[in-house]
Amino acid sequence: NVGTKVRTFPFVHKPAKEVCYACHLSHGSEFEHLLDSPLPKGFYGKFYPIRFNVCLSCHDSDFATNSKSKETEFRNGSTNLHYFHLQLGVKGYSCLTCHDVHASQQPRQIRDSYLFEGVEVPLKYVKTPTGGNCASACHGTKTYDRNKAVLNAPGR
């Protein structure tokens, strides 16, 4: 239940806590969950601004379209890791693969798990003062640091 998550989880997305109407229409919508514009579902989904209008009403698209953007803190040295994940190869990942739009138990609205082909897969994120690390079934633990890039093992 979204209301319970927003009231009880430690990391709440500011609009979810303050103004539901930032994303939702209260009197009906042509889009699922009364959203004011579409939000793609699914694990894969290369980032195109028009697909994420609901998010871009607050967030600048630079975080997803510029490989050197400093729009977010998700960087390994000068490499923007949002760009890396969202524009990866021919598929890219949806923002919703890693982030919960309402509230989460982990910092940065990182989900505890994600759904991949019908299987719930755990996602573990640890925030550090200058970066963090992430472990999922997509890859082993990968570490990043905004100040000094970390060399991670290639592949999974």
C-alpha cells in the first residue's frame, strides 16, 4: 500500500510526501494510476524524454541524456552512471527497475527488489559519503565514487 509506505518507510520521494497531484490527477486520467502522463513499465526501456514526462516535470533530462552530467550524485569519477544504465546498448533499463517512485527502505528511493521475467530479484544498495555500491542479480557488487573513479571488474 502506497500510503503505508509513504508514512512508514525512511526514504520518501518528496512529491509523494507533500503533493500527490504533482504526478496524479484526482478526477480521472487516461493513464494508469491516475498519472498525468504515461510512465513505462517493464525492466528494459531505453530513456527517451517523452516516455518519462511525469518524471521530467521536476527532474532535468540531462541526468539521462548526458554521459558527463553532474545533475545527480550517481557518478563514478566523471562518468554519469544514470546515463550508463538508461542508455546501455540497445535496451537500457527503466528508471523504475531500480527506483521506487513513492518510498523505499534504501536511500535514493532504491527498491529492495525488482521484478525480472516474473521473478522478484533482491537489490542491495549501500550509500557512502562520496558514492556507494550496488549488488543485484544483474551484476555482482559494483562500487562508485564521485571523487575518484573506482575500477570495477568487467561484466557481471
